[in-house]
Amino acid sequence: MAFHPGSFFSYGSSADVLGAVIEIVSGMPFGDFLDKEILVPLGMKDTGFYVPEEKRSRLVNTYGTDEAGGLTLYTDNNLGIIQQMDRKPAFESGGAGLVSTIDDYARFAAMLMNGGSYEGVQILRKRTVEYLTTKTLNEEQYEGLVPWATLEGHSYGNLMRIMTDTTKAGTIGSPGEYGWDGWLGCYFTNCPADDLTILFMIQKKDAGTMEITRKLRNIIISSCSE
């Protein structure tokens, strides 16, 4: 342990630990649990830990940045993820590794926005969604989030950022906004106060939240507010 549980916050392997706990409690591999409880009921037919051969031609390339600032094809593996996605992984991570489409992700985002249901299918209870999208860090724990400059004005909930102070956030937003962004630049946010979802997908290593992501969300949210 890096510190006494509950005394600080550190972004790390907590989601992976949660995935392992789910496997023990459910008695099935994590991927099978996701299929049964979330992916199949939501109709997320293109989401999983690998891409079947008949769909592999649709998998986009991943890119990195070369010394001249241009793009170069990235073929290495990272975070336990096989970039080719051509086989079922031995380790199905709770915090990384799913491949998906923007249409599938939109279904998941809409389910959260609708309080746990989508097109008449109840995936989560409303109180569960409220729990997932509520900040959980106290003042002492929040110190672990301070070094993340892009999360100024935010707290952290259960695996997601939660906007708590729009006057301090570096982008336009609304209280209660929640979401996350990934290593390859996939960006997701739900703004319940504006009934707005933003999904932005790219494939560039070490991308996180890029300048273009912040500009796009500022344009979208400011237009919505008007």
C-alpha cells in the first residue's frame, strides 16, 4: 500500500482490483460478466476485449508522435493491451483494454444519463448511478488530485471526474458534469444539467485530454447553454 486506506487519493490500479473482485463475486471472467450484465442488454455489439476476425478490418490504427511532430504508426502494447486486438487476452482488465465504437459508447452514456436505463432496459438502479456520479473525496484525499492541472474545479467519484466548481475549471461546464478520458484520447462527459453528452474518439498514444478536446467541448457546451 502507498498509504493508509482512505487517507489520500492516488489514480492507479483500483479499477483493476474492482474487476478482480467482480470475477470472484460473480464466479465468471470479467469479460463474460460485462457481456451478460451490460454489453448484451445495451446492444453494444461492437464492444469487447478483442476484435473477432470478421470485424478486424474495421479496427482503426493507433498513432504516436515522431521527433518532427508528425504522426507515426504505433504497434507496441501498453497497459496490458494488445494493440492488434486479435486474440482474447489472458487478463481482462477492469481499468483498460476494451475496444468499442462511438455508437456503442453512446448507448452506455445514454444509460447513465437516463438514470440506469436505455430503451426500456434497466441496467442499473437510479441510486447506483447517483452513487457513481457523486464526488467522494474529502479535503484530505483531494490533495492527491491537486497535481492534475486539467482537473482543477473537479473532484473524483467512482472511477470518474465530477465537476464541482465551474469557476475554477479550465473549461466551460456545469455542476455535476461527470466523465473520463483515456490514454488514447477517447473523451466522454455527461452534463445532466444541460441534457448533453460529449463523445470524442481519436487513437493517439499518451493523448489524454488534448487542447483540441478542450476547445471542442467549450464550443459545444457554450452553444448548448445559449
